[in-house]
Amino acid sequence: MAATLTALLATHARQAGIEDSFHEAQGKALESIESGCIAVLVLDPGNRTATICRGRGQAHVHGESDTIDLSDAVPRFSVRVAELFT
């Protein structure tokens, strides 16, 4: 049975010669969705954003002042993005 929520942490490494790990995390998010996950939460600590992916072409970026609600994947899961980086 596939997980309902996958959380991925994308480090903000953008040094020459190093693959952009955020784009790598987005690719893994799509793999998880295609495997049956309801939602994938990708955290970008460099930009302090949380991206919720729910399907191909269905990614929504949320800033620190936003509150995200993933209660359809994890009952009662609602959190302010800023709290994810404290």
C-alpha cells in the first residue's frame, strides 16, 4: 500500500558542478504521486517555502505566512509554513 503523504526536504545547494537538489526532489515527488501517494510535501529551506504536489502539473508553492492543510492525506494535519522551519 502506498503512503498517503511523502515529505521531501530539498536542500538549497546551488554550487557549480552540483545537481540542483530541489529539482531532484520535485522529480522524486512526481514518482511518489505516480506510485499512489495523495500528496507530497517538498520543503525548500533556502527559500523557506513548502510546495504541495498532488499530481502532474498540480504543484502549489506556499510561503512562510501561509497555512497548509493536508488533512485529506493525514487527518488533522494543518500547519503554518513558518513552523516547519523552526
